[in-house]
Amino acid sequence: TLARLGEQICQSPEEFKAWSQNLGHEQVLTTFMSYGKVATDRQGAIIRGLGVPRQPTHPSAGCLAEELLEELKRRGVSLSANS
């Protein structure tokens, strides 16, 4: 419940990282990977919204992606373009 609440109220990667740490997760990927999935209706809304030009929510928005990639590498997940 708390992880899902964080998904709804956090508006930047930095905010979600702080939320994740508050849950006791050292890695934000733990929060993402351990608590359910995006509801189908919300998934559609997110995907539709990706086509709309927007400003980054935070100057360090790339930090979250970098952290996710590093964690995936540690777990041995291959992210090649041919996959």
C-alpha cells in the first residue's frame, strides 16, 4: 500500500527515491520490482501521455534510469537491442 501511494504522489525520481528509502529499500529498484505492476488503465494513460511534449519533472530525472540500469546489470539482465 505504501509503495503504491508513493507511485501516486511522488512527482520526480528524487522524491520516489526518498520514498523508497523511507520504506527501507536501499535500491529504488527493490520498490519497483517488489510491489505489483501498473494497472492496465493507468498503463494506457501513461503510454498515451508519452506522445505529449513535456518538461522533465526534475533536473536529475536521468538518475533513476541510471540506477535501474545498474541494478539490472548487477542482476545479470542483458539489455541488448537484439533482445
